[in-house]
Amino acid sequence: MALNAGLLMFTAHRAMERRVLDAVAAAGFDITAAQARIFQRIGPAGTRLGELAEQAQVTKQTAGFLVDQLERAGYVERVPDPTDARARLVRIAERGRAAGEVAAAVVTEVEAEWAAHLGARRMAQLRDALGRLREITDPWAGE
Amino acid sequence: MALNAGLLMFTAHRAMERRVLDAVAAAGFDITAAQARIFQRIGPAGTRLGELAEQAQVTKQTAGFLVDQLERAGYVERVPDPTDARARLVRIAERGRAAGEVAAAVVTEVEAEWAAHLGARRMAQLRDALGRLREITDPWAGE
DNA sequence: GTTCATAGTCAGATTATCTGACTACATTCG
DNA sequence: CGAATGTAGTCAGATAATCTGACTATGAAC
């Protein structure tokens, strides 16, 4: 029970999230964990609200609430979806790009620490196993 | 970025949590994710509220709020801590034990599915890497 | 060109979480 | 011993994140 794989992943994920959020906050970006979980799923060309909601596994209303905040703070912008007048695309704005760069740098740093602790071989095995696991744990695995 | 190890762990953890919570709910136990995250840290001899809070990384107040609910629903009980009159131990009660058994069975099942998908070798490597990672991502690693 | 489906919003309620202030007991040390 | 300081937990109030249900506007299908 103490060695439940799900719980172990929770622990490591939480450590990563904390590191990233702390660094992003220290760089002057006031983003909450819930906002970040939406933000991180926005694609390069923008993503629809409903799609963000589905991927983050929250309702459209919740996603909308969080995107409103991100938009007000200047991290994202909403633009019309040229292919569907009902929809709008959520796109990363300039400030969001800056915050994203800070986040990406910390992810790289933390992963390097993990690799240093585990050794390159085990880190590669971890990545491999997690990537394969995604095939059965993520309904969005093929995007 | 799409292959951030932290995010991959989040995905797998979320899938595990959902499976467990759904099965527990289907068995008639009305436990929320937040309650479960506290509940799962209660030791066999009972655990203090402050310790549960620290391990779950929430404030004592939040932990107290959740334990209140678990207690009202009959999943846990609070007993005096014989070694300190200020403290009380949160212990798993009969209904909690029953719910915990359902949860443990689902964890076993999901892990078996993962092992089937990855193969025994890769599943063992995954466990090994996660266990080692815990040494640097969990301040409570030595309990 | 109605009828049904989809994208998103509005409104209201609930749940989980925090900070700050407080009480009671424990520990320390002069 | 007894005052000063620290620790376990609770109370009160605020805020953040989430949900369900009802609604509008646009697109798709027949």
C-alpha cells in the first residue's frame, strides 16, 4: 500500500508543480495551480475552451472561469475561431509566453536533478514507461 | 514540453485516482478526492491531525475540516493520544476499513493493467525509478 | 428550413483551501 | 517550582475552484 504507484507519481508530480509554480511566482507571474493546469494545455495555434476543459478534465464553466482570469492578467487572449463562429480560440499572449519560458526552464532543471539522482539509464526507463502508460491513462494520448 | 515527466505522472495518477474513487463510490462509500488524500495517510495505529496535514501538504485547518467530514460519515474516529493530552489520534474506523479494502483492491487491479500494458520488466523499472525519486521529492520519504 | 447538436456564457450553490486569532497542554530554564 | 515559550488543535471568516442547471447563438443534418 505504501508503494502504490499512483501515489508515488502524485508525490513526484506535486514536487515538480511546486517548483515550477514557485519559480514562476518569483519571476513576478501570479499564476495559480488551477490556472496553470489549463494554461499548459493551450496549443501553439490556440485551443478552444471546450477542448481545454476536456483535456484538463474540468467543466467548460470552470475552464472559462480560469481563462477569464488568465485573460484579465494578460497571459492569454481570445480570438475568433475562423472555422466556427460559435467558438473562440484561447491563445497564449506575450506575457503568457514569458511565463511559459520560465516554467519550461524550471521543468528542464528539475528533470536534470531527477536524472542526476536516478542516473541516465533509469531516467530514460522512467520516461519510456510513463510515455507508454499514457497510452492507456490519457484519452488524449494521440494529440 | 509535451513529454514533461511531471505532467505524465499527473496523467497517470489522475487516472488511478479516478478509478479508485469511482469504484469506492460504486461500493456505496461517499468519499471525495480531498478526503481520500487525507484518509490514505492514516497509519495503522492512528495518526495526528498535524502529521496528516503536513504529509498531505495542506494546513491543519483544512485537514481538520476533512477529518470532521470523514468522522461524521463514520470512516474515522478521533481518540486521545496517550502521550500528549493536547493531541488526538485519527484512526480508521470500521466503515473506513471496508472502504480502504475496496480501494486497495482497485489499486491492485489498475496496477495489474499497467503491468500488462508495459510488461513486467518495464513495470518493475517504473516502480524502482519512482521509489528512488521519492527520496528527493518527498520530505516524508523515511516513514 | 425545421430540428437537433455544439460552443460558450450566466447564475447560483457547494467544496476545498487559506490566514489570523485563540485555547489548552507541554517543555524549558532560571 | 513557576514563568516564558512552543506545540496541537479549533473557531471564524474570506477566497478559490469546482459543479449543476438553464440559456443563447451558431452549425449540421435531413
